[in-house]
Amino acid sequence: MKVLGIETSCDETSASVVECQNNDIGILSNVVSSQVKLHAQWGGVVPNLAAREHLKNIIPVLKLALKEANAAPADLDLIAVTNGPGLIPALLIGTSSAKTLSYFWEKPIIGIHHIEGHIYANFIYKISGISQPKAGPPRAEKLKTKISFPVLALVVSGGHTQLIYMKRNMSYKIIGQTLDDAAGEAFDKVARILNIGYPGGPVIAQRAMEFPISNNQFSNKYKIPNIKYQIQLPRPMINSKNFDFSFSGLKTAVLYETKKHTRLLKNKDYIAELCHEFQQAVIDVLISKTIEAAQKYNPKTIMLAGGVAANSELRRQLGKAIKNNLPAVTCILPSIKYTGDNAAMIATAACFRWKKMSVLQKKKALQNWKTLDTDANLKLK
Ligand code: KG4
Ligand code: ZN
């Protein structure tokens, strides 16, 4: 079957056509139109501006996704749209468009939770040989979807930081989450304090790479004597006896650090050391909690999800920590191109959800355009 996915929960307008066959998923197209440049001048996403951009972009993005997939509306079997959580003005552009298409094209429609989409980006992890056309965009990527359950997912995005236990497909138990800021949000806020650009994650990761010491997981860098500025930030809640997180105090610690050394803010070495120490503090906490959660819940697979999953140090150190501490557990990292917001992950999640639905539920999905809700605080069920 062919699924049209639509994602507009934040600042990317995206549409994708995905083909699901048994356990194989083929990404026929995945068009993402980013608004990052527009929001950069404000240092964060402005919801109403995002909605206007989505409105401008949604039809060209949909047309291109269908064209690249070489698919006509008649070829589609299902429409899947992110219906929360996210910015309500932004979400509404996606859900209204999807519902209208469902009505006119007489196709079933289902809502997908944004975080469910991020998790299922991990099910798009092996690209192999579907025959490619001589010209034009690639036909499809053949993707391996055999994943051993139970799964422990570490979700790290701009809006969420959660440890989620999945006994089977589409089953979620949140075993820990942030009590305040999300990890990506902390990256964005720290970049703002340092005035080094937006979004914060990629720029901090870049600046951190300029710091000359490459750390190992659970760094002992305090013991290395030749660090120029000796910046030490806290690892919040690293010793708490639960799997919750807190990153707001870490951001404040960065603020205090910069207030002590305002004249160093133009100093490249200082910024590099501060970015490195901040990034390492986030990574230390994320990895330590993930390993402890895995020791308690015994998953067969650990996966990383969300925009922060693009962070190369987090990917490297998580992989290493799992190998060293949990050799029987498989670590799956999403392909970088599916870590940020995109519609392929939404359509992929929809393939799995559709498979779990009864005949009656599938029939009812033809009428879902009447009732499908859009919820800024949608809960993962
Ligand atoms: O999942 P996502 O695209 O949007 C939300 O659902 O929130 O995540 C965006 C977040 C932003 O906070 C961004 O700074 C962060 O992901 N991010 C990164 C990196 N790339 C993006 N954080 C750390 N390192 C990166 N390389
Ligand atoms: Zn996201």
C-alpha cells in the first residue's frame, strides 16, 4: 500500500509518499521545506509566522512529493498526518490540508503522534537495492524493519526528552522525562546566551568540535590538567534514582558562567570549551539514564530519536556505552536525514499503525476527516 504522510508541527513543511509491503518500507519521496532561516532572526520559532509559511508551502510540497514518487492521488491508500503535539497554528495547516484531501480523494486518514513518528524513523534504517531509474529522483529506498522488542527509545528533540519502553510495536510506556526544558531546547537556549546562531544544536556541536580534547563517555576530563578555562558544569539529576531529566539548571549554569567572564564571549577558545562542556554534560546525563533504564527494563534494542539524534558525539558515545555496558543489546541510530522533522517518519509510523487496526477501524478511517482532532498536547498512547 502507498501512504501519503504530512508533517507541519513546527517549522518544517513536509510531505512524503511511502510504500509498505509486509515488513518492507520504501520511501518514494520525502520533501522537506525548512523555515529555519525565517525563524533564526527571532532566535526561535514564531508560531504564527510558521503557520503562514506552512500555508504558502503546503501545496507545492505536496505536489512535489507526489511527483517525485511518481504517484497520482488514485495510487494512494492512506493519508497520515501529524495531529500533535506541536504548535497549534502550524499543526492546523497540516491537519486541515490532510482532511480536505481525504474528503475529496475519498481516502482513509489517520492522525500520528509526532514522537511516534520520530521513533519510527528508526525503522527506516537500511538503504539497499531497489532498482533505480536512469534519470530523475531515486525510486525508493528499501528499508529493513525487523527490530527486536522490547525496545527502549531515548527521545531527544526540541520539545521532548523522554525514555520510552516499547514492549511491542505501537505500545508506549514513558518511564522518564524532562521535568523542565527538553535537551534540544537547552541547546537552543544556550546558543542564544552565547549569541552563536540558531538552531542551537548544530552550532554548539560545531563549536564543541573546535575544542581540542576528544572525550570518552562518562568523561573524566576534570582530571586533565591543561584545559584552559577549567569550565565545570553540573550533570543535573545524574544520580537521582529515577529516569527523569532536568536541563533548565544547566542552561542557567551556562548563563552564570558567561556572566563571570563577559569579556571572554568573543574568545573562540572559551566558546569552544564552554560548548564542549555543555554538550558533554547533556550527553553524560542522557547516556547514564539510558544505561540505568536498560539495566532495569532489559530491552533487546535501544534506539535514539528526535532532532538531537543528529548529534554525532551523542551517537558515538551512546553506541560505545551500549557496547561496553550492555553487549547483548542492539543499538539503532536513525539515519541523519530522518532525525529532524519529516513526513517520511509519519508515513512509516502510519504503516505500522494501519497494520494493527481492525477491518472496522480501517473502514471508519474513511470518515475520520469529520472527527480527527488537532491537539497541541496530544498524549502518546
Ligand atoms: O525533532 P526536531 O527536529 O523538532 C522537534 O520535534 O522539536 O528537533 C529540533 C531540535 C532543536 O532543538 C535542535 O537544536 C536540535 O534538535 N538539534 C541538535 C542537533 N541538530 C538538531 N541538537 C544537538 N546536536 C545536533 N547536531
Ligand atoms: Zn520533532
